Amino acid sequence: IQQVFKQLFYMINAVALNNLLLRKDVCSWSTGMQLRFNISQLEEWLRGKNLQQSGAAQTLEPLIQAAQLLQLKKKTSEDAEAICSLCTSLTTQQIVKILNLYTPVNEFEERVTVAFIRNIQKQLQERNDPPQLLLDFKHMFPVLFPFNPSAITMDSIHLPASLNLDFLNKV
């Protein structure tokens, strides 16, 4: 069950983040607030179902950081440093794309300046990020089956001749 929810939450993360990276109309402060609220609801649900150890919440980390990026101030070099230290699960390309797409929805917000984006790029240039922008929403985590040792010892097993397993030898 834990593995299923980890996969499901990864797909939610990938589809939501890809939409954020492709649509200018959703890159705003208010969308960041709505995303963060919805993610907190998912995290609370995981805690309520005792699934916090499944790794499902960790798969949402890039989306959480993207939501926080939309909510942060984007003016000074201190803001740039905060963004660089906060957005560790996002690639440089994803951070820059979100900043380029950021669209103010009211008069209290301003567009992100080109100088600020260049400052971010300069601070993140030593990162060895993969060159891809979008997440692969078809990524599948490997299925892990827990090992449960049997109480029956191998020397006590009798193999019926009708199974035609003559090639097996007891050691």
C-alpha cells in the first residue's frame, strides 16, 4: 500500500509541476498559496492514514519548493540566496522557467526582473543538474517485496516424485 501511494503522489507531483512549468497563467503568488494548502491537505491525509513512512510526502518536495518559490520575494540578492538555498529539489532550469513565467495578479506584485533571474543563474551555475525541464510522469519506482523467512527448514521438505523435480538435489 505504501509503494502504491508513493507512486501515486509522485505522479501528482510530476503532472502538477509540469503544468506549472508550461502555463504562464498559473505562475502567481495566489497559485503558490493554493498549491501549498492543497499539499498540506495531502500530507495531513498521509499522517491520518499512518502512511508518512511510505516516502509519498518526499515525492512532493519539488512541488512544495515550486509553491514556496512562487510565494517568496524576488527582488534583492538576499532573496536570490534564499531561493537558491531553498530550492534544492528543483533544477536550475526549472527555477529560471518559473521565475520567467511568474505573472503578477494584483498591484502589490511585480514581475521578476531579468537582473534577478541572471543573479539566480549565476549563483546556481555550479550545480550539476540534469538538463531536463519537465518531470517524467511515467517514471515507475521499483516494487520491493519484503523478505519473510519461512519457519520450515529446507532439509525437512519432501518433494513428491509426481512433480518431476529430479534435477533438484538436497545438499
